[in-house]
Amino acid sequence: MCKRLSVATCILLLSLCSTILFAKTKLKEKTNAATPYYIIVDKSDNTLTVYDSEDWVVQYPCTFGSDDLGDKMTQGDRRTPEGRFHVSTKYPHKKWKCFLMLDYPTKVDYDKFNQRKAAGQIPKTAKIGGSIGIHGTWPHEDWAVENLQAWTQGCVSMKNEDVQELYDMIGTGTLVIIQK
């Protein structure tokens, strides 16, 4: 084909192809990068709010594992931990639509846990727990979130449509603050 086109035209076409390939590569890198958002989960309002650097972007209803809104004390207490976490992994989930795993327990959580043990607030044999995240509901059971039913083992539960939107919006590394 280049035999019929001038050398300048061939160079121009090659340059254009390189630019398109480079742009597609950069776009893919950008979409996989950490997002400019952070999340605040307010246990007393049953809300999960996504913020950017200027203001809130979207707010969703959510529910937790226990009607007791206190901080997580031990594995199995069904309470949702409070503090600063990050989304460590994201994956589709067979039961709950999507799962955004949080990096609980953090060093701060271990420190609180050990202080509570030392003060006798929790048994010496207690375990701290883990596998805390943000996820959807069982299929066709978004009513659990709508009715603020406490049903998880300490995770944050959202309607399936909402958790899918959140899953698509944020990346791993996103800051998640859970507070009362």
C-alpha cells in the first residue's frame, strides 16, 4: 500500500496509528487507576456517601450487621467496625452482587482490640475477625436495605443496583471512613 502512497503520507498514517494506540493505552491505565473519590459510611444515618475533592457525589442507603451501632469488638459480634479503611480488593460475588473488601483489621484496630483485652472489656480468648467489606444483598432482597434490616456479619450492605454503581465508580485504594 505504501508503494502507491507518498512517503510523507505513510509516515503520517503510521504516526496517527501510533497516537491512537498510545491514547488507548493511556485511557486503559487511567480507568484502572485509583479514583479521586472517598467514602463516608455514617452508621447513625444508614448512609454511604461518595465524595470527590469538592463535594459529595452520590449518597446511598445502607445497613449493617447489628442494631447496636457500637464499634466492632470481636469476631462474631456482628458490629461494623469504625475507623479509616481502604478498599483492598474488588470482585463479583455469587451471593451479594459485588464485594469491595476493606483492609480491616488495621494496626489501629489491633491496638484497640489489645487495649480492650488488657482492660478486660473482651475475653482473653477473643479473636478480632476480618473479611469486612461493602456488598449487595441476596438476589431480590433489596428490601433488607430499604427496611434497614441488620443482617450482615459486620459488613456494609447496599441495594444490588447501588453496589454495582459504586463498584464501577471507585477503585482499589479508595479511602472508606466508617463512623457513628
